[in-house]
Amino acid sequence: MYMKEILICLALIFAFSSYADARLNVVATLPWIGSITRQIGQDRVEVTTLVRANQDPHYLEPKPSMILAARKADLLIYNGLDLEIGYLPVIIESSRNPNIQSGKPGNLDCSGYVSAIGKVAATDRSMGDVHPLGNPHYHFSPRNIIRVAEGITDTLSRLDPADEAFYMANLASLRKQFDERQRQWSMVPLKGKKVVAYHALYDYLASDFGFTIIGYVEDKPGIAPSSRGVEQLIEVIKRAKPDKIITSVFYPKNEVQFISDKTGVPWVELPADVENGQDWFSFMDKVVSLLK
């Protein structure tokens, strides 16, 4: 009897180990990508996220731990539009993982499913940190995110065709949740409002929700505000009378507070990405609530 119990335990351990090994090993660069992937893949995927919600994804150094995670990946999912240009190519090349190289089935650029705004035909350094392929911060756009979710579902289904029905069912559930949230968000009176933003982080948000960004605290994208630029922005604010100044955890608060003090316009810090314990929907709930 004792030997039989041991054999049963060993069989269960082997079965669990085989099941765990069967899960797709996914590396996502950004928290929101990891969140959507987990919702669709659930227990069929193991997701490692490279960037934390309080880190500016423009400026990151590739670490050995990131390269090791990429080396083991079945699928690499990233934002694209050159947002990760400073570190992701190094990670991909150093990983020596043939599955995730550019053009391979395990390399998924989410921006391929997005209608990008802010494309620039030609750029130079005098323009600041401009992304010629378009503004990369589309995770603030509900209508773009649902397209990305469809792309992730399609990719997971191709890599793991035996579980395609499972992934499609989870996408259907996500769509239902999306429709419910869209109805709630549409009731928030943001249309026609005017704001000042620190960085061009919220352009998709403004486009989807119908408010206008009348100016930026930065002199140019990625360029710290100068005294002259701040004074000029204060004059613009006094004339246009925006409702809020919006910023994020990445950016210094001294200029924002100074501008607020000089103009009487309140400022608010919005989350930049999905935080620990949240999903993309709760992230957007918080963003919309703070704007309201």
C-alpha cells in the first residue's frame, strides 16, 4: 500500500511538471502587455515582465536577468514604435534565442495592430526625443488595446494550436469586459476639457476621450523644461484656462508645482502603466477617475 501511494505521488509530480513545462514561456517588455497576455493565456502561459510600472521605458539598461529571461522565451511581446529601442535589440541579440528574433513566430510587435498617431516624416536631434514611426504610448487608448489583445490571441493560438479555443474564449470574455468599461468611461465628462501635459504620454488618451492637450511642460519631447519655456507656458495657461495639468511618476514635480502655483490650475499624477496587482482595466479606471 505504501509503495502504491509513492507511485501515485510520483505520477502526480511528473504530470504537474509536464503540465508546467507545457506552458508557453512569454516575456513581455511592459506591464500592460504582461497584463493582457495573462488575461488571455491564464494558466497556459508563464509571463515575465521586464519593465516596472514606475520605470520610464524610454531609458532602461539591459540587464543579465533580462537576457536570461529572453533566452528561455517561447514568445517575446513588446510595444514597438521604437519605445524599447535603447535596450530591446541588445536583449534579443544577446539571448541567442532563435525563436524570438525579428521575423520569427516568437517575436510579436504589438504596434503592428495599432493606428499610430504623431508620425513624423523626418527627424533630427533638434526636435527632441521624437518617434518617427508614431507616438508609442498607445496603451492609454482603449480602441487600440482591443486590437492588440486580438493580435496576442492570434499569436498564442499559432504557437499553441491545441489551446486555440481556450484563448479565443478568454478574448471573448475580455471583449465583454471591454464593452462594459467603455460604457462606464463614456459617462465621464472629459469631452471638451483642456489640459496641459508634462510629456506626450497622453495623446492617445486625449484622442479617445475627447479632451485637448493645449501644451507640454517639456520644451520638446524628452527635453527638460527651461525657465523660458515654463514662463511661456504660464502665459498660454493664463489665456487658455485649462482644467488640469497632468504628469506621471517619471517626471520631476518642481516645475509642475511652480506652474500650478503661478496659474491656480491643479495638477494630478496619473499612473503610467499597470501597477502590481492590477490589470489593464483597473489601470484605466484609475486614470479616468483621476482625470474626472
